[in-house]
Amino acid sequence: MTSQQEVYRFLEDRFACALACTECARACVLRASLAETEGPDDQELLRRKGIMCAEVCDATCRVLSDQGAQDEARIRGEVERCRAVCLEGAHVFDTAPRGEEVARACRACARACSDFLATLG
């Protein structure tokens, strides 16, 4: 039997993960919009990683926000995917000019995903 405290922790971690996904998506979209569309390869990489990270974070947030989504395997898969993409994004943004804030948002999202996955057990 699940205790009420475990239910609260689950909901808090789910909300924290969704919020971190939202913040990461916002930061990634903003950074991607600053990359030159016809610029050097590194600018194209930043743009692609930013857009991909934002899309994955947005999709994860939608899954976490859907009260009807109770399929644990689907939720786990989406959150694991988000964590992986955010860690990749953080690595790319670490070396980018003005990318520190985005890298921090990506790492915070990956951490929130890990915390939520631990709650799932």
C-alpha cells in the first residue's frame, strides 16, 4: 500500500520535472533563435540541439501534465529520453558563447528527470 507521503512526493517530483522541462524548453528555444541560420557549422549544431531539446522537453512536459497518462512505461520512456537529450544539450551549450544559462537549464531538467525517475522506482 502506498502511503500518502509517497503520493505527495510522486506528485511534487512530477510537477518539478514538468516545470524544469518548461524552463529548459524556454531557454533552448531562445538560444536556438539567436543562432545564425546560415552560419558556421557550430551555429547550426547549436540551433539543431536547441530545437530538439525544446521539442523533447515540451513533449515530456505534456506527458507529465496529462492527468490521464498513467502508463508508467510511457512516462518512464519519455522522461528517460528527456534526460538524455538534456545532458547532450548541456554538453553542446557548455562550449557555446552565451550558452552557460542554457546548459544550466538543461542540467537542471536532467536532474529533475532523474529525481522523478527515482520516485517511479
